[in-house]
Amino acid sequence: MPIHAAPDVEPGLAAAYEHCRLINKHYGKTYYFSTCFFPASLRPAVHALYAWVRYPDEWVDNPDGLPLSEQCARLAMWREATATAIKTGVSDHPVLAAWSDAARRHDVPFTYMRDFIEAMQMDLTVAEYPTFEDLKRYTWGSASVVGLMMCHLVGAKDEAAVPHATSLGTAMQLTNFLRDVGEDWRHRGRLYLPLEDLERFGVTKSDIARGQLTENVCALLRFEIERTRSIYAHADDGMRYLPADARLPVRLARVLYSRILDKVELNGCDVFTRRARVPTWEKLLVLAREQQRAYAEKEA
């Protein structure tokens, strides 16, 4: 499928957009599959957004032994370099060059980018969240603002779309948390399940550390899955606010991510030794169904 850069860009900027596409393709396979169904003129901006958030996310997840002070400085550098690129429209970094161009074209507020970086900074010092409301404050920056930036890219200008875009970002982030419970604990010492929920179901952090699939742990995970599904349902109510040419890829991403929850259940809620994946054949089946839905809506 051909990839076209944003209109009227010079070769260096086109190469920067292509660099972002390759980052998206390498790191975000499910998301990349969905982005291929945006209009060709919009895909580069979507890939640029993915690449821009991927850099700091990768830094906090894989710090390469850097001391905390240097990790904080690296995030601060990314924030300031982004601000400068947005202001001037110029950057030597390919991701910043592409993203600043896309953000300027689509009037993406810098406050969303700032909030995202602040969430990444939280990952450096915060390893657990007492309540679901505490966790939502994190997911606002780590995911919800990404959904709001997407609204700007696709041209969803109705303010009524905002709470639904926020919910979609939250639900997709919570899905990642549930899939990666074991990995986040083993490799990063982080727990994205609210401590109040652990207490409610009689689960301890030691249970998580040992990867024990007790009845209580399974009950906890099923509760988190159902809550996440309810947030997806709220997101669904906002699909009507999207431009017609953006509904299929956004809906596709939503359905494929929510299928990860189904896979967690099919794995017996084993989030410690098994990774929930959506196979290619299932992605193609979902695509066919969503294309049929889109056609029916168009003809209605």
C-alpha cells in the first residue's frame, strides 16, 4: 500500500515521515494495521504521532541503565525540543521534524504533548496507584491526550467527541496494562492495577510478584476486564462524531485492541506466562466485518 507524505513537503521532510512510518510498523503492529485504512494523505501525520509518543515511552520502559536524573533530563529535552520544533517548524530530528509539521498543519495544542511527557515522567518515579482515580490521572497523560491529538489529525472538531476520545485512549491503555501485568512487574517493578482493587479481591502484591493465578487474582482480572469493556462502550458512542473517512480505522483499532481482552480470558487470565495476541487471520476477519459495517452505514 503506497504511503504518501503530507502535501507539498520537501524530500527531507518526506524522509522524516517515512522514518516515522517504519517506527510505527516495527513497534505497533496492531495499531499500524489499522492506520493503513486512513486516507493516504492522513497516514503520515498518524505515523508521526505514533513515533513521537514512542520515543519517550521506549525511554521510560527501557532506560538502558541511565540514572534517574539523566532519564528525567532526557524527557525534559524531548519536551523542550518538541516545543521549539512546534514554534519554528524546524528540527534536525526526523521524528520531531515530521511531528511538528503535522501538529502545525492540524493545530494540535502543545498542552496535550506537555501532558503526555508529564505522564512519562510519572513512570520514572511512580510504581503503583492507590485508586482507580489515581490511575486515570496517569492515563489522561499517557493515553487520553493521544486520542485528543488524533481528533485534531482526523478533523473531529465537535467538542462532544472529547469525552469519547478520552475513553477510547483510556480503554486501550488499560488493555495494554492487563495484557502486560506480568511483564510490567518483572521488568519494571510497576503495577497498573489499582491497589484498592487488589484489596477488594483479597490479592496481594506478593501474589502478583509470584505470578500466582489464584481464584482471587482471576476474579480481580475479570473485574478489570469488564470495567475496561464498559469504557470501550462509552467510546463507541462517540464514533458518530468522526469524519466518515476516519471511522473505519478508528473502529478497527478499537475492536482489535478489545479482542486482546478476549484473548486474556481465553488464556485463563494468565497474564504472567502467556501474552495475549490477536492473530493475523482474526485481524483480517475483523477488517472484513468492519468494512461491511462501514458500507452499510454509508448506504443507510
